[in-house]
Amino acid sequence: MWLKWLPWRYLIRRVARAQGFLDPILVLSHLRRFAQPSEVSVPLELLRAGVVFHARGLLNTGAIQHNLDWVWPYWIERQFDPHDDAFIPRAFSITHVNLSHRNWTALGLPDCEHLPIVDPRGLLTPFWDGWSLDAWIITDDKRELIPSQAHDVRQYLDMDHALSVVTETAAQGLSLYCRADMIVHNEMITCRQRVDASADRDAWLALTLRPYNCEGVSFINEANLEDDGRAWRINGKQRVEFSERVERYQFSNYRYGDVHVQLPKPSERTATHCDVGMASAAALFKLQPNVTRSITLHIPLGTPTPPRRVHPSWPDALAEHARLSVPDAHVQFLYDAALRTLILHTPDDVYAGPYTYKRFWFRDAVYILHAMLCAGLTARATRTLRRFPDRQTHVGYFLSQEGEWDSNGQVLWLMQRHAELTGHPPAPWQAKSIRNGALWITRKRLKDTLGVPHAGLLPAGFSAEHLGPNDYYYWDDFWSIAGLRAAADLLDTLRDADSATQFRTEAERLTAAVEHSLQATATRRDRPGLPASPYRRMDGGAIGSIVLGYPLQLAAPRDPRLLDTVEFLLDKCFVDGGFFQDMIHSGINIYLTLHVAQVLLRAGDARAMELMRNVARFASPTGQWPEAIHPRTRGGCMGDGQHAWAAAEWVMMVRNCFVREEPGRLILASGIPGEWLAAPNRLSFGPAPTPYGDISVNLESNAERIMISWQGAWRTSAPVIEIHLPGAAPVVAASGQTSATLHRGIP
């Protein structure tokens, strides 16, 4: 406590002014005035991540711009090229970071924490935030094939057996084929890369060690070739093993420049040391003209996790999932890839991405686990959901980072959705967690009697970080309403009627506070849409308020305020067919675009399918989406290069196109695009969990008619089934009916 009495502010101001700096206390004071007062201005987790991110950027500033004769990763080759759309001037940029091609694809095994990544040109980063491996071809007459500098590269995700990223590069009679995956090798979790190389003349395959990754510099201080000539040891602990003895080798450090300039000459040195941390190395293998040579690298990633966590094969991990069969091969591929993304990112905890976001947030976790539940990956989702109470504080707060006022509502909502979709009520031991979680919401709410537009709402906070500066966000309130209602339903099943009644009442009180706030601020707006907060005009932050319609369904499908919000977003905030968030992301966001599509789908608006097509178009060749997409380069410009929340929303979009829920009924086929049925085709999806039991949906079309059938494993009686095929009049199935036929041209 005595620290508060020291004149810290006076001392900081005095030192700053003496050195000619702006007064930092005054600057921070003015900065806070752009936001509403909040008990958590910026969460420590985000501060820590930001400091680490820009510390790397400072290193990049010192390493890259005066060493452009090095071979750099793809994002640097493009972002530093003044002739490229990705070029970013650097004059006043203190840090140089990847802002134009934040794209990568994770490798992995089910239930394994290790997630190596591969960039769009095949650069392999085996360890989290570590160094990388690259493959080049160099001829004796100095012709080169370097993928990061190549214009035409083919990359794809192979899901036939394991999960492999394949990168193919060819030019001027030289070709490279690189396949990277994860295996268990010699009882170790191992990253494997197979490289096939060929040339039309004498050449060398150079397998190179690079002191960087998709974010920039990553230190290599020491590297040496082991005595048998079949492995590197890096920084004294990590190894890269070659399937054959290295025939030539080169090592370099920062003072001598990139190892690239010395190739393909041989060297006598078998090791290097670099105080700067920019050591590089190359292992060379001779290529005979027009003869393909194959070299395999194994990179042990550490001791294996217990066998029960490593042994599930991909077929085992996917055994219970809802299967999709559609004539659109791209949609099919993206769905299958998205399921694998969800499995990769839920080894125990839930990660929003394999690299930048390899940490836990309740917000991402809830969306990801909900998609897994809806796609039939029930056991995996259940295992992770049961860990949530371990993160709950003694006052009931579900804490992943300070200031998340939405987290309690989200967790309670997901617990209730889990009970609905599985048919398994919460266990008695969960009752305390549910009650405490709901009580935290009721205590966190502001007083209803404040006499201000935010009376009765959740406090000001950063909420979902993409909504803007700290404010009284309706996003938090809508989630809290849903959470209180969910807690009431769950406690009813646990025979705690008093608590259930209490939380239903609290949900209605919070609903009334939101309605009063919206009415009190209606004169600020010239339309009925839902702003982000009582103190915001209609802007991109309003994307958070449509959670009222999706996924929470707190509003009817055609609620005027909800639909007006969507119309505003479509008119003012869409770029090239995707939602462009000016705040923070400054890019096209995939999961938020799909939120808009889901609201349109509920409303029976065909633009939902148009947005779905656009999202498919934005996917990378490996079927991934970064958190936000650069509108010119189409590369990632924000967040992780493989975003699991985006994958989750794609899974939900596909599922809801075939079967979605409205109160008291199931809606079938409401998002089936006309082109899928234009020719004779068969479509199917399922079995998909619903609150009534699992359902499988099938569609068959021919020149005259479209037949829809469904098979339900209902827990009790069959629910009301409605068929809302786009372009046809809705059909309500009779009790016991399991199919319907729609004749083309007859409404």
C-alpha cells in the first residue's frame, strides 16, 4: 500500500520532460477519454501479447530492411517489395510486422499439443514460435528455385490418410515437391517433411535452416552437423534428422550474411555460432539431370504425450461427426478441413489458432465447442467443456482474461446447449458452478436506478475486442440474458426451482434494462437498428449486437431492429462481399460475415447463400481463413493465420443450411443453394444432434422434382418438421412423415 504514496506520477512527468518527451501521464489520460471509464482498461493478457508481438517487430526492424539480400519468408518478400500490392511503407513504423500475409496451416495429430505450421510457400516451422526449414534448388550455374520468391506455387491440404500440407513449386526446369505432416516416429511425436526435387541439369537440393518464421526473426545461436552427417543439432537441444547422409554443408552467421550467398559451394566448417541469433545452415544433396531425388526430414518435437492421448487416428477422431455430401467439391473440402481444424485446436483446452492465438479465451472456446457439438463431435466437446469450472473464480467469474463480461453468459449458454444437444442434463456437481456463474452476472450488473442510458447493464469493458474502445456493450448484455435463462433451465433439471425462478426474474430485469436503454437513446439514431452500445452511433461495432439473433435467438427471425442492423452492416461495412471491420481488424472478417449470413438465413433471405459463397471464395488453398483478410492481397492482416473460430462458423453455416432450430421445431433445407439441385444430384448431412435427437437429412433431385427425406433418432416424440427450401413455399410435415416431394415449377 505504501507504493501509492510515492510521487510516481510527478517523477515520471519530470523525467519525461527533462528528456524532451511528451508527458506520458497526460497522454494516457487523454487516451482514456476516448473510452468509457472501466475497471479494466486493457486486459493484462492483451498487453502481454502486444508487447511480445511488437518486441518481435523491433527485432524485425533491425534485421530485415538492411539485409534484403537474404532469402526471407514469403510475407517479407512481398511486404517489402515496392512493386507489390502488399508493400507497406516503413518510414514511421517503429516495428515491422506481418500485416499482409498472415496465412499458415497447422499440422498435427488428434489430442496432441504440438502444432507445427506451414506458410503459403512451404516454409515449415516445427516448434511454436521457433525457427523454420526451407527447401531450395540451386544449380551449378546459379539458377535457383526458391519458393518464397516464386510467383506460381501450388499448395493443398491432403486429408486422405493423415493431415498433410503439400507445396509444389516449379520453374525453369527445376521442381520441388514438399509434403509436411505429423507422425509418431521412434516413439516420439515427430514433424516429418518429405522433399522430392528434380532438375534438368546438374544441381543441388538445399535443405536450409532459417532464423525466422511467419512473424519474423526467431533466434538461432548455434547449429552443428552431428558426427554421422545425418542430423543437425540446433541451439544445443533440437534436432533435424535427414534420411540420408548430407553430401555438402554450409553454415553462416549474421556477420557473414545469409548462407544462401555461399551456395552451392562446400565448406569445411560443420558448425556455427552467432551472438546475434541469426545463424543459418544448408544441407546439400546432389541432383542428377532429370532424376527425382527424395529426402525425408524428421524433427522430434519432444517426449510423447500418454498413449491414450496420441493414439486416436484421424478416422477415430472423426468417427461420430456429421457427414456432408454435396456436389460442390469446394464446399465439401472446406467443411472437411474445418472439422479437422476444430479437432486440432482442442487437444485439452481450446485454442483459437495454432500460433498467434495458441491460448485460451472463453469467447472463442464457446463458439468452437458449440460447432463441435452441432457437428456430432460430442465426446471431444464434452471433455473440454467439463474443464470450464476449473477456470471459475471463487466469486463465480469464468475467467480467461480480466474484463470479459460476456464469458459467464457464454459458458452458461453453452452448458445448456450441451444438455439440449446430448440429452444429458448437468451432473449434480455442476449445480454450484451454474449458480455461482449466474449470481456473478446479477451482481455485476449496474443498478437499475442510475438514471443514465447504461443503467442496469453490464459495466463498461472491452467486450469482444473488435467492437472498439471500452464501452457498455449490448453484446455483453445479450450474452448475459441468454446465460441467466440457460442457468434457470439447467437448475430446473437439477430440481432447484427457487434458483431457477430467481435467475429467470433476473433475465427479465436485464432484458427490461436493455430495452429501456435502447429507447432512451433512440434519438441518437435515424434508424431502428441496434448500435454497439448506448453511446455509439451505428457503426461497425453493431456487428456485436446481432448476437441477439445468432446464435442466441433472443429475437424473432424477422425482428425489425435485428434486420435493420444487418441492412446497415451490408450497406456500410461490407467490402468485396465480406464484412470489413475498420476497428482493430482493418480487414474482412470471416466469422463475422457468417454471423450476418446466419441472421439472413433465419429470415429466409437468399443473400445468406451469397455470403456463404463469398466466404468460400476467401479461403486459402489449404481451406483455412485468417482472422481478418487484406482486401487487396487476400492474405491475412490480423490475428492467427488459421483461425479456429472461422472454421467453427463454417461448420455451423453448413449444418444450419440443412437443419436448424427454431423454438419448438426443426427447419430443413433452408440454405440449400439452387445450383446444388440444378442437375440430378444427391445431397446429405448427418447425423446431426438437435434438442430432439439426431437427424440425417437427404435431398435427391431430378428434372421434375426434389425429394427431401429425413431419419431421426428421436428421444421422445418427433418434433415439428418444416421444409423451407429456397424458392419453394414452406411445407409443414405431418406427424410421422419422413419425406416430402416438391415438384419443380409448382410453388
